[in-house]
Amino acid sequence: MNIQLPRSSTVPLYIQIKEAIRAKIIDGTYVGHQQLPSENDMIAAFGVSRITVRQAINDLQKEGLLFKVHGKGTFVALPNVSQELTHLQGFGEAMHRLGHETFSDVFGLKTVKATGIVAAKLRIADGDPVTEIRRVRYLNREPVSIDHSWVRHDVGSRLTEQNLRDKDLFSLLENELRQRLHSADIEIDATSAGSDVATRLKIAPGSPVLRIERLTYAQQETPLVFEYLYYRAETFKYKMKVLR
């Protein structure tokens, strides 16, 4: 690490260091569970005092980006974020508002015949065509979820791998495909990761995962997208505020 801080800046040095480290976490230079350079190395690299380095590290630790192991050093934490349940929003939309970087690895996009629960949820006949999407969602360069989605074919057939990699599905549906979203039915339960989910999320088979079943409606409450979303249990949680 060798970063020169602009001494003429009015931004305090510890904030500049904090943001420089944050940027390296977001761009993948530092990955989950990687050890940071020692305090002495950072003092030499930034040309600042020990107290300045410690203030930057402590702030990042409070934000959940770093954690310390006594006698070993400071390490990058795996992503651990929450999403509000009080209004309908896609994962990418929610995370971007919190300052996180997200992208998708699309490993499946094809037309299939709807059967069973997919046909029932989308209110189409068994055997009707439907667009199936399979993606790994990444948060700050770490895999955080597997999304298995089925979209009504008249809409889903216009999706491409490229725009699904770069953009949130809800954003694509509303802004590019002119499908105004209305609401969603959501069910959440806990399950264990099968071999494919475990491999793609980089966790051990049988590890706990959060499974979300979501049926999203367009205007006039027409079912548009049915999904199973599998989240790493240690990195993600939903939260909501309820009133008496």
C-alpha cells in the first residue's frame, strides 16, 4: 500500500484513509476475510500518525466493513446488509442506496415450459412458455444470493444477459420494458444449501441459507415475476418496522 493523501484537502486525514480503504474493498482489491496491512505499514504508506490510522480503522469496523482478531490483525468482513420490507424494491436498488456495488453473473436465460407452481403463480396454463432467469448476485465483489426467476414470456423474452448483468430486474421491467410494478407477495423461510447453491455462493453444502419466495405483480395485480431467492444466512437479513 502506497497512497499519497492530498494534504491541502479540507477533509480530515482519517476520513481520507477510511474512504481509500473502503474503495479498495468495493473494487475487490481487498476481499472478504483478507488481512489488511499492519498499522505500521499503513502509517508508513499514508504518512500519518498511529491515532489517525486507528480512527479510520475503528470507523470502518463500526460500519461492519472490518473486524479485528486479537493478536492477529484486522480483516475485511464479508458483506452483511439488510433490506427494508416496508416497500417493494429490488436488491440492486436497495444496495445502491446504501453505497454498495452490485452486479450479476447470469448463468441461465432461456424459454421453458411453465409447469406446477410456476404456472399456477403466474396464472398461465401448464406448458405455456415462460422466461427462466438464473443469476448469482454479487455485493462488493462477494456472492450473496442465487436468484431463480420466471417472467411472463411476453415481457421476459425481451430481456438480455447483458442488461441483466448490469441492471436490477425491477429497474429493467419498469424503465425499459414499461411494466409498472404494483406489489409483491413474499414468504421467507430457512433452508440448507444444496450442492449447486453452495458452490455458487462459496459456502459448504448444507450451510444455512435464507430462502425468499416472491411473486411480483404489475398494475391491475397481474402476476409478472415468480422467484426463489437464496441468500447466504450470515450476510443478509430483511428488516421492517411495525406499528401497534
